[in-house]
Amino acid sequence: MKHVLFRYTVALFLFAVPAWQGVVAQVRLSGMVTDSDTRAGLPSVSIWNKRARIGTLSSETGRYFMQAMPGDTVEFSMLGYVREQVVVPALPSPTLNIELHKQIIGLSGVRIKGRIYQRDSLAIREEYAKYFGYKRPGAVDVLKTLPSNPITALSYLIPNKARRRKEKFGEQLKYWEEEKNIDYRFNPELVQRITRLESPQLDSFMLSHRPSYHFLLNATEYDLMLFIKQSYQRYAREKGFAPKDSTTGQP
């Protein structure tokens, strides 16, 4: 009996030590992600721990937080920007501030800065496919899995942090992709061309009359321009000035 108890104790010790070391070695990585040109914080940057295969997104001000291990490779990516990778240093609570550089695309001798939304969106959806398509296991999943793998089926009924992280990350990715889609179509160049507004009025108008993702999903370019024109007319009435003619720039 003593020998059996001793063997169980040793086995438990061997199992617990690596796990304990992992917990102790884990650090809270934090910092700020900014545009290298403007130094402004970048929201919705995808931050991916390549070893742990967990991710998060930067906040509206560009700040981020993530649990990691020293030596982990963390990747920062955003539509229209060059990806950056950093290695987590062996510090108690490391702070890594990241500057992302805009992509520069050559086209017939012309250098163009900016977003190629469709291409980048497809690339991100391909890379994070399992997160975009992830849904919480339900009763049907349990019944389907039960005959072949009862342990996995039963695990679906138990709360799981990894599944919650995956679900939350998937929701964040979908939300920010929708926001980027709106930014891509409802852009300052188009709005300024139709309304002839200048900042700060242009910024105020775009914020207060921002179209929804579901509207843009089926809207043609004509639909969008009509939406902007009608919204601009309402905005002008609200602010008490006569709307300008988009062709002449005069009231």
C-alpha cells in the first residue's frame, strides 16, 4: 500500500511541477499599438500569440493586454498595415509598444498608400477561419459526438475558458471586420466629394450619419451616394445652414 501511495505521489508531483512552472512563468503583456506616421493609437489591431494560439484586439485607443510566456512570438496585424512580430521578453510584466507601418503598393510606377480591403479581409478570414466560423457547442453537437467520443461530448457541457476565449475573439473579429467594411466604403474622400464639407464638420457629419453594416451589405454605389446626399441635407437642416451643391460647392 505504501508503494502504491508513493507512486501516485511521484506521478502527481511530476504532473504538477510543469503546470506550476507554466503558471509562474506566465506574464501579462501590455502596451500600445500606434500608426508609425501619425503616432495615433490604432483600434481593432489583431494580436495573436502564435504558440498559445490565443488572440485579442487592441482597444479604441490602441491599448492591449495579453497573457503570454517569455519567448512567445506575438503577431500584430491590421488591414492596410505591414504585420509586425515580437518575442515576449523574460520580464515580470513586459510593456511592448508597437508601431505599424502602412502598406505601400506599387502600381504602374505610382505608389499608393491605403487599404485593399477585399484582399486583406479574405486573408484574415482564411487565417482566422476557425474563429470566424466558431459557435458554442449545443445539444445537437453533444448528441452527434456522444456515440463516437463520449468524453468530448460530455466536455461540451462543462464551462471551458478556452472555448469562451475563442467565442469572444470570433465575435470581436466579426465586429471589427464589419467596422472596417463601413470605413472602406463610407470614406472621407467620397463623403467630402459629395458634401463639400471640411473638417471638423466633415468628421461630425460622418460620425452622426454613419451607415450600418447591414445597409452597406446590399447597397450599390448609387444607393450609398444617395444615402450620403440625403443624410447631408438632414445634417444641414439640423445645423441651420444651406447645403452646398456638390458640383459647384455653392449653396
